[in-house]
Amino acid sequence: MLRWLIGGGREPQGLAEKSPLQTIGEEQTQNPYTELLVLKAHHDIVRFLVQLDDYRFASAGDDGIVVVWNAQTGEKLLELNGHTQKITAIITLPSLEACEEKNQLILTASADRTVIVWDCDTGRQVQKVSCFQSTVKCLAVLRRLDVWLSGGNDLCMWNRKLDLLCKTSHLSDTGISALIEIPKNCVVAAVGKELIIFRLVAPTEGSLGWDILEVKRLLDHQDNILSLVNVNDLSFVTGSHVGELIIWDILDWTVQACEHNFWDPSPQLDTQQEIKLCQKPNDVSIHHFTWDEENIFVAVGRGLYVYNLQMKRVIACQKTAHDSSVLHVAKLPNRQLISCSEDGSVRIWELREKQQLAAEPVPTGFFNMWGFGRVNKQASQPVKKQQENAILFSLELIGDLIGHSSSVEMFLYFEDHGLVTCSADHLIILWKNGERESGLRSLKLFQKLEENGDLYLAV
Amino acid sequence: MISAPDVVAFTKEDEYEEEPYNEPALPEEYSVPLFPFASQGANPWSKLSGAKFSRDFILISEFSEQVGPQPLLTIPNDTKVFGTFDLNYFSLRIMSVDYQASFVGHPPGSAYPKLNFVEDSKVVLGDSKEGAFAYVHHLTLYDLEARGFVRPFCMAYISADQHKIMQQFQELSAEFSKASECLKTGNRKAFAGELEKKLKDLDYTRTVLHMETEIQKKANDKGFYSSQAIEKANELASVEKSIIEHQDLLKQIRSYPRRKSKGSDLCSRETEYTQDRPSQAATTSDPEESADTDRYTCRPAYTPKLIKAKSTKCFDKKLKTLEELCDTDYFTQTLAQLSHIERMFRGDLCYLLTSQIDRALLKQQHVTNFLFEDFAEADDRAVVRQESAPAEPSQDRPPSRSLEKCPIPQVLISVGSYRSSVESVLIKMEQELGDEEYKEVEGTESGSFDPQDNLDCLDMDMKGSISSGESIEVLGTEKATSVLSKSDSLGSLTVPLSPQVVRSKAVSHRTISEDSIEVLSTCPSEALIPDDFKASYPSAINEEESYADDGKGAIHFQVGTSPPEPGEAEEGSVENTPLQTDASCCIGKETGGPQVPLSSPALTLSDEEGVVSTPPQRSRQKDQGFHVDFAMENSNLSSRDHSSEGFPAYELDPSHLLASQDGSKTSLDDYSDSTSCVSSVASTSSDRMPSSAHPTGPSSERHKKRAGQNALKFIRQYPFAHPAIYSLLSGRTLVVLGEEEAMVRKLVTALSIFVPNYGCCAKPVKHWVSSPLHISDFQKWKLIGLQRAVSPAGTGALHALSRYSRYTSVLDLDRKTLRCPLYRGTLVPRLADRRTHIRRGSTYYMHVQSVLAQLCAKAFLYTFCHHLHLPTRGREAEAAAASRQASFLQLSLGLVNEDVKVVQYLAELLRLHYTQEHPGAIQPTLRFDYVPSFLYKI
């Protein structure tokens, strides 16, 4: 409803071509996914997918079970039952080269305040920790130190044998929402609006044991930090609920760049009250990032933005890439971007260089979106400015995958086997390249014929 | 699938006739004399003319020791079926031909009564007065209260068509054996229980008597025994003896050879009546034994009774009913099996035969036949039979190998012989019309078998017996017929020649020899045979010969010496032969396999009164490129010729017979209706898997007919039927949307004939859904009937439909619209021609099946052509393979536009089916294309 209201306001300004939701017809010649397989095992929302190796992945969700799948055949390999409540975090625990056990291990944290280590080859529950005071919301593995961290209301450090090495005091009731490793034995934890940097101290001759020291608190965000990623050796990025994107220096933890104005609707606050009412902050919240060498791909509300790290500006965008919030984005090697959203669809985009100078810079559209008929003078000011830096790229929709009937929580891309999506409709869908699969089946057929000795080659 | 539309004339259409289809009048030269009974509304293919019953039924009779032969029950249990047919009389007839040696009692040299585990006997019997022909299966059940502990029963399949009985002999025999085995197993169980009870009674009686004797002893201190005491002592002694006897009986019944009870396992498994059956029938050996024992010994409910010294007189007591004689589970199972038999053999013989051939051919296409064939039933049976095969004693070769060896030639030969049967009917009619004097013309037996195989057993069968002057009988004991039943039933369709049969018939006598088979028939015209025939040949050692020589018969049929006379008969055979050899020849070349036809009850020619049926025969013709077929008259002639010379040259091979027939000097005498023959059966069993192409039940038959009719209606009614059918064939789910459930269901059923199957399980069709569809539904179902409802749920369903529109084609029944991709191929127009001349549902169904069969063949070729899918030399660009594929599809298979996608989809299914280890384990993926859809309106 809201969308139509807004859309109706926009059209008189000659922005019809930038309609609220770019759609693609039934003819999608570039969409390779012409085959799908529905995988059913979960009884509740499936929230997490984690790749185990070249052909396996694990899924977990609110029903508390972890299922290991074969990505090639869609076969359910294992079902891991152990948690009594929904799973809140899942991470693979890379095995050490020195370690005799080569089995793939995963760590899962659940709302039942336990963390379980699973062996994904046997389905065995290797170990279980249940001494947590609060739900563990994030997990991080530090390979260098061979420890792993769990973040809830406090931060705990564990070794591979699941001995508690160290623990911080109670940090906050909201708990740590994200946790990443940065150089110099430091980790960054997102706690509410704050970023806290901890230094992990390994035992040396002098000190007796492990220690976690709080080094710094960064208070630049106005609202809760939703996403936190490590983009390269130089910087990490955070995104908040009100659409602030901050790029931090990874070494001295200073702000390298900050983007919030261009999708922050605050300038219109006073002048356009009536719209503000309809506008949920969710529309600009930054749910997820992905990155490559040059760009950060940001899921902002329903839109997708490409932020260039060198130019320090948005180079391409789709303001309404989906009908509702984009939950996950990923960059494929072939300049393709995949996004999934609460509207249940998965879309495939391609980042294309524009032939000519962009006739229509992004922010214009973005701001006009919120204007009814009359464009606010103040608002048009930054628009003018940005129009000068013409955008050279655009995100083109090349296909969409419709299968889930509810929000698509996450997806996983396999180079060889296609795409796996998981959703709130309890399903996991395996999307495959039909042509390639057909070829593979054909190959398999002739292999079987040959095995049976039924293959005769004509002269 | 195989059924070509031209065979379809034999199917009957009743209720689903849309409009009477008036065929254009035939040109004069093609017109044939009308079938004499056409005026009665009978179709020429069912010989219901003389019969008093409307259709085939199964009769169970008993030879009661109190009242004699009496009918017990019929299947179907409906008086309309047998009408005015005299069941009592017929029971007498069928019970009077029981040849089994069911001797129970005190055999010499044995102290106790012995139970004989007699084999069932199988008899074919005809009664032309009643117009009834029957396959009769005799069996004995044990009853403690009966005389000699046995109660003779028989099950008879009664039909008005003797050809059906003769040609389906093996199938009937096999099926009835299952029923009988089931009944007997149940009976043994009940009998054992009976014995247990009796033993308890006796034990109790003994205790009581013992006590009484003791009391008397004590009371009697005078030193002598009163007569009363002596009587008691005698009584006690007889009870003791009785106990020992009964214990012995119990031991015997329990020691019933285990292997024999396997048949019952099969039938129990097959009839799917196994819900709560304890596992004893399924397991074969000791566990069952112990379970049985437990069951009967630990029964606490039974309180022993005192047994009177004098048992009740035979006629005072009420004999147990059949149901009481048998364990209830087994009894109901037997009934189920019998009604299954009734369903199985329902309908015209032609139809049974075509469907058998059809199914046998389909079985050979195991790679592709899952796609469009409705297989559930036949497959189950095949599995059961395959399991059963090893259980039976195999002498020749393993069943599977022999099946692989020579399936195709067999089938084709049977096609040929089927044709010949039709032709011979015509010939016969001509004879009737032309030569009025040959009133009693009748067919003779024919059949061929491998001389070497039969050599031995022929000798064995030359035991003598007096053949009755009025009947021809087929008698088979189980040993012989079980051999038969194993031989391929398809072979039974052939009409090969067997001189040996006739010869042996001529000399053999009626015996209770286990290997003998008699053909039995009566007819009123026996009066035509002069009495002195019977008198002069009391032993009837060589009956036919005698008739031939005598020449005093009222009717003469001189054939052989004078060329013109056999002409008519020969013409028929000449017509037959080339056709058949052609067919088998070219197929033989194609397959390159050795041709080993098996044959058995051959077609017989007869008029309404005279009956000569043929004993089931096997024939194996090794290493012969073609199969020689003879018409009845010829075969009979030549065989007579040989038989008159005695029996040299068993080694004659069938092809030799033509020559020998020319030199025949023997006149063919009056074919009095009563000829008797006892022929031998090859006792070597070839353990090939019985094909016994089972016709599907009438329900599925009707289902097909209705589906075909509705599909035809759909095609006529909707101009956009083609894209809709294309959607189904290319694996795009078609959703039929409508408010009215009946209409939707009807159309879904109709359209389901176009839906390719994933595997051997049920078709991916969902007839009626009212909840919103999910993505997994499209993966699972390819044809869905969806409810259009005004409720919020209904709008939800519509919303889901529009969301998933790329995976579906939507046929809106209420608005008469179709939304689906464009179709421009040529395949579907052939499949579903709006202006088709096909009027009947079943005809259309078969038309569809045959077009789809062609399509499957194309898909097969495409799938299994190596060079199309793999790079031919080393590293080759993928594009090259793709272009090869495209050109193959277009040029070699002649597919245009969207037809390619159909074949590609089918190929995909074939690949999946072929490569997956566990059929049905993995669901096929949902394949789709990103193609635009169009909206079609009427």
C-alpha cells in the first residue's frame, strides 16, 4: 500500500522509468537457474546456511536442528539434534593441519544458552558447553590464536577443547550483535550503538593466562549497529539501523569515511511530517554488506547500493531492488550481485558500466522519492552537487528466482552446484543451472552404461 | 501403448458413446456375411449365443458325501450373471471329471490312516448343450469329520467361449493354483487346529474313562470283571488307539512339505490382503511351524469335551461349510484371489490376447515404458512372479536368462497367430455356408513342441485308458500343468503344429497318469456316431484311426487325397503362413536373437456344437528364422496321417509336415464331436518368467475409456488444447482452475493421460486442491486441479498461482482461458487433432498411447545416442555437441520448435530413471524455462 502511495507521488516528476520495483518479464535469457530442488527438513524458519566444503552445506534455524546437505544431489546427509531452542549463530571450526582429526567441525549457539561442537562427517555431537549466562548471539574463530569467541551479554574466549580461557564482565543487556577479528590480536564487537575494541592477550612468560582487555569504544553511530564486516586489510565497515555507513581504519580505528546523508531522511523531518509517518526506519537500515576489491555492496532497506572505496561514493544503486528489506547480498565472480529479501524473492543483478554519462544520478531519485510534487529547496541542494559526479555504473536486473513463499533469509553460492536459499517458509531451495545439470546427468548415464557394459561405440 | 487404433475395433464401448457413429457402407467386394447372431445384439467376438449366462463366472462346487455334487458359491455372487444356467447340473458335470487320486484311509501296510497330499487336477471341460465351457480345478480339503478325512471341491471358471478357456489355460491354471494353494494352506491350518481339539477331547475322554475304570476296579473286589468293565476297557483301548491315530495325523499335516506352501505366500502377498496377517505365511520355514504350534496348543479358550464311544452317523451331522474348513483369513484371501481372477479374465478373448501382447511388448521396453504406461498393477505382479520363479523347480535354465533370450519373436508370433485365429473363424464360416453337409466340421488340435523334449514323456504316456465315446477331455494334474503354467503364456497364442500330440492322443488311454491331459467335451450330436463304432472299438486304442478306417460314419470329410476339398482350409493356412513368417522373420533379424517360441493351447476351429479343444502344449523351435504356422485342418490332417502309420518319426520337425501332408492318403473321417485325446506334455520345464500379460481390471479399463472420452471432448471444446497438452508433455505444471470440483476432477483425469511419469509410481497428478500451492507442489505434481474459492484462502491460492506463474500454465475452466507458453510444433496436433474422426474414448486413449509410444522412442534415441552428448574426439567445444544435438533433434527426429523441448524433457526423465539406483528415492528436480506466457481465450 505504502509503496503505491509513494510511487504515485513520484510519477508526475517524470521518474516513471525508475519505477518503485524494477521487474523483469518471464523471459530471462541470462538467468542460468532453470532447475530447482526443494529441500524439506526444517519445521521453522531457516536462518543460517554455512558451507562445509565443496559439496556440502549445513542449514540451521529456529527449530533448533542443524541439517547437513549434499549441494549436488540435494540429499539430506545428516540431521543434528541437540539444541532445544532456536539457533542463533553457526560457524565452521577449521581443523588444524597438525590435528589428527580431519573431520569438519561446526559450532552452533542456541537460545537455550548452549554451544555445541558437531562433527559434520559423522553427525556426532563432539562437545557441548552450557555454562552461559546469556544467549550467545555471535561466534568468531581466531585461527591465528586457535581460540574462538562467543558473544552474548559478555564476551568469552575458548580454546579448541572448549575450556573457558577468559571472560569479560557483563557488557550490556542487548548483548554483542556482531564480532570480527582485526589485526594486532584485536576484535571488534558491536554492542548496541557502540563499537568496542578488545585486545586478546595470549599467555606469555610473564602473565599466567589469557586475558581480554577493552581498548576503545567508538561512539560514532546514532543507532544500533546491524552489520559489521572486515572488507580488506585496511578497513572494516559498519552499518546501522538508520542507514549510517562508516568505514573505519582497521589499525587505528578512526573513521575513514562516513556515508549517511544521502540515504538519511532526516533533512526532511520537519518539512515532510506526513511522509515521515509512513516511513519506517527499517527502510534505510543497513542489513548486510558484501565487498570486493573496489566496492562495498550495501543492502540499504529495500535498495542496493554500490559504494566505491576509492572514490568514496556510491557509484550505482537500485533504490528499490526488492519489495521489502534486503536481507543478504553476495557478489559473484562474474560481476554479478545476488540479493535476497523479505519479499521472498532472490534477484540477480549485474554491475554494468554505463555507456553515457548518467542522465539521472541516484540521489535525485532517492530524494524525490520522499517528495510529493514539490521538491524541497534544501533537499535539492545536495542533489545538484552529486549530479556533477556522474555515475558510470548501473545495476541491471538480469533475473529473479521466485520460489519461496516467505522471506528469504540467506543464500549460499556454490561455484559448481548453484545457489542455495533458505527461507522463513521452512524450505531450502537448491537452484541449479539446468543446462549444466542436464549435461552432467547425461554423462552419468553413459558412465552407468559403460559400467554395465552396455555401451557400444559406433564406428 | 502398442495398441494401434486398428485393433481397437475389438473393444466394446457402452455408456460413453457420444453419438452413434454411422460408418459408411462398405463396397460390395469387402462385405462379409453377417455374423449369424448379430440380430441378437451379440458382437461377433463373443460367443454368448448358446449360453444361458450373461458373462463368465467362477463356480465353486463340492462333492458332498451327503447330497452329492452341489454348487457352493459363484463369483461374482450375482444371480444375474449366471441367469438360468443350471448350476446343479453343471456341478455334477464338473465334479464327475475329477481324476485325482485322493485316497485317504488305511493303505495296505500301514497301521494308521495316511493323509495324501494330493496334487490338484486341472481339467478343461465343455458342455455344448449348456453352451458352457469350463476350466475346472479340483482340490481336496481335509475335514476330520468327513469320510476319509477329505472333502473334494472344485473351482471352475465358466465361460461361453471355449477358445478363451483353451488359450488362457495356463493363466487360468496359474491363477487358480494360487487360489487353491491359499485355500489349502488355510485348510491345513484349520485341520491342524481341529486335530488339536480332537486330541484334547480324546485325552480328556481317556482320563475320564480311566477314572471310571479305576473306580470300577475298586468297587469290584470279587475278582472277576463285569461286562461293563470289559466294555469300558475296550472303550479305553479304542480311545488310546484313536489318540495315536490322531497324533499321527497331526504329525502328517504339520509335516506338509514346506516348499508347496510357497504358492500361498505368493497369493497372499499378491492379493494385498495381508494387513493383519501374522507373518507365518510370509516366512517359510520353522518359525511358522512353531508359530502354528503355539497358536493351536496355547489356545486356552477350548475346554475339552467327552467323546461318546459311538460317533454320530454320517448323515446325522452337518458337514462343515467351506468357510469353516478354512482359516478365515485365508478364506477371504482366496475369495479375493478368485474375484481377481474373475476380473482378470473378464471380457472378450481377443481383447485379453491383445492386452497380453501389449503388456508383454511393454515389458521389453523397460527403459521407457514408465513414462506413459499405467503400470502399477502389472508391475506388482511381475515382481511377485519373478520372486516365485526361483521357488519352482527349474530344470532347464534360469528364468531371467530365458526371458532375455527370446522375448520379441514370441510376441510377434503370437500376434500372427492371433491374426490367424481371426482368419480361421472366417474360414469356418465359409465352410458352414458353403458346405452344408459338413455339419459337424470342427477344429482339431494343433500345437507344436520340440520333438526331443517330448520324446521321453510321450512314451510314458502311452498307457492305456478307455476314452469315453462322448467326450473329449483335457486333464492335467498339477505336475503337468505347473510345468505348463511356467512356460510362457504368450507362446500359447501360437498355432503351431504338433503331430505328436495327435498321435499320442490316438494311442494313449485315459489314465490317472500325472502327465496326461485330456480334452473333454460333450455334445448332443454324439448320436450321429453309429453305435457299432463304440462297440467295435471298446478299448478305443486308436480312436481316430478307427473312425477313419471305418468310413461308415454318417458324415465323411474326405480331405487329403482329393485336392479340391481341403482347398478352403488350405487357403486359410496359406494366407496365414506368409504373413506370420514375415512378421517373425523381420523382427528376428532386427533383434538377432534366437527364436524360441513356446506354444500351447492352440486355436481350435469349431462350430457351435462340436468342440475340440487342444491340450496346452509347449513348443520350442530352435534356431529357426521363421515360425511355421498351420491352419487347423492341415495340421489335423497331417497329424492324422502320421498317427495312422503308427508312431515313427517323432523327430519330425514342423516344417516337414507340409510335405507329408501332401502325401497323405488317409481320408479324414467324420469329425464326430467326440474325439478323445490324451496328450502328453513336455515335462521339461522351461522356467521362463511367465509373462501372463495381465489385463488390467475393468475399473482401470473404464477409467481409461472415460479419460479418453473426456480428453476428446476437451480437444474439441477448447481451441487452445494444444498448448495445454504441450505444457503437460514438456513438464510444465498445468493448473486446472475451477469452482466446481466434479468438472475439475473430470478434466484432470482426462488430461492425465498426457502426463509423463517420473517412475513406476503413481502419476504426478493431483486432482483437487483447495489450499494455496507451494513451490514443492510444482516439483511434485505436473497436473493440479485447483479450487477457485471466494474465501480469503481462495484469494491466497490465486495469489500464489500468480506468484508462481512462471512454473505453471493455468487453465481457467470458469472463464475458459488458458495462460501458457506458445506452442508451434507438429507433435501435439497429431496427438490431439480437433477434427479427428475418432469418436470413442477408448480408441482415442489408444491413439494417444501409440503417438506417445513413438515419442518415447524418439526420446530414447536422443537420450542414448552417445555422440550427441559426449565430445567425440578429445577436447571439443561444447557448442559442437549442442549443435549436434540440435541437428539430430531436427533432422533425424523431425522435431520442430517446441517439440524439441518435449523430447528433451522426456530424455531428462529417462536419464533420471536410468541412473538412479533406488527408483523413486530422489524426486526429480523442477525444471523450467524462462519463457513468456500468453493468454488464450475461446
